[in-house]
Amino acid sequence: MRYAVERKLCREWSPEQVSGWLKNRYADDEAMRVSHETIYRSLFVQARGVLKKELQYHLRTQRKMRHSRSSSTKGARNKIADAVSIHERPPEAADRAVPGHWEGDLVSGANNTHVATLVERRSRFTIIVKVKGKDTVSVVAGLKREVKRLPQHLRKSLTWDRGMELANHKDFTIATDVKVYFCDPRSPWQRGTNENTNRLLRQYLPHGTQLDQYSQAELNKIAARLNERPRKTLGFMSPADKLCEAVAATH
């Protein structure tokens, strides 16, 4: 069990995720059970040297909540033409009934560099998108490139904030057949799944990181790390496994 715990911690799983995964994976083996409190105590108190001190490095650190760009005051010139409100989003998107409904946002780095993130609402499956800039042409081009890689049944809707990076939302919808819905101003909680995921992403892309140094392949590897982690909100399934389960249940 010690080896299993160390291996998962080295993949940046939290102690709670490790504990939940062990319970699911070894449901019939009491010897493979350990509480997350015990893992934390082993890391920070170093009781009898149960776990290596170096493993503390892999624990996620808490960071301040990122403020939504939509919280700033914007003039009439920044209104998005023909924006469809989140309140017109189909009920199946709001209640996470079927897969294929996404939330999106930009994550900022040093020197005005950015990546876009897409999070599937039902499974929390994450895609990180390389973009050349935060202007709408660059962002929409990156989103189109990655979304078009998805199978058609996973292209239903995208919810975004009021940022002007998606001013060309009609172009995105024509290219991908994904309808776009916009949150109310100053309402980041309407994309809560994406906001939470962006905070997890900061473990790999901390504030102040030069984000344009990453290739799409490197961003895919970071996304895979997030998608392989068990999540408490998913009953300690991983987003990747949850997405597969959700797709199988609807086809």
C-alpha cells in the first residue's frame, strides 16, 4: 500500500483522492485502506518516516481565487453582438444530464500570454487549448481546432463569460455546430466547474508562467494529469472514466 500511495502522490493526487481511489480499487481488501488524515500526518509530522519527505513537494498549494474578467466595468463598445443568455441554455446542460456541454474560459500568464480551458460539465473532463493571443480571432481559432477533434455527440454547447475573446462566437458555432451561451455579467459562479478546474490547473501553470512556451502536446499532457485524477465529486472516479461511462450510458 505504501508504494501505491507514494506513486499516486507523485502524480499530484491529493491525499483525499488517494484514499478514495484505494477504497474503490481494493473494495474487498481492508489492508489497502488508509484515511486521508493519516496520509497528511505521515507527510507533515513524518511519524516513523512512513512516507518520504520529498513527497510533500507534490501536494497542491492553495492559491487566491482568480477574479473573473467580467467583474470589471465594460462600456457599450464591449458588448457581444447577438449573445445568447445562459438562461436560454437547455435543461439537459444545466442539470448535467448528458455529456457534451462545456464551460470555457481564458487562463492568463506572464507577458499577456494565455491558454483557453474547456471543461465538460458532467464528467469534469478538461481540454487545455493553446492560443496565440486573447483577441477573438486567435481564441476562436484555437477553440475550433480542438473542439473539431471531438466526436459529434460531445459537441452540444459551450458556456462562456462576457469576455470579448468570444465576440466571434457565431464563427465558432458555424465551424463546430456547438451553441454558445453567455453568463450574466459579474457571475463567475455560473461557470463554477470551469472556475474550480482553473484553480487545479494552477498547480501546473502557476501565476506568472509564460504560457506561450507550451506546445499543444505539452498542454495535452497536463490535461491528461487532471483527467486521470479521481475526484470526490465524482465518487472518486476520474474525469476520463466518468466521461467514458456517461458516453456509454447515452449510446
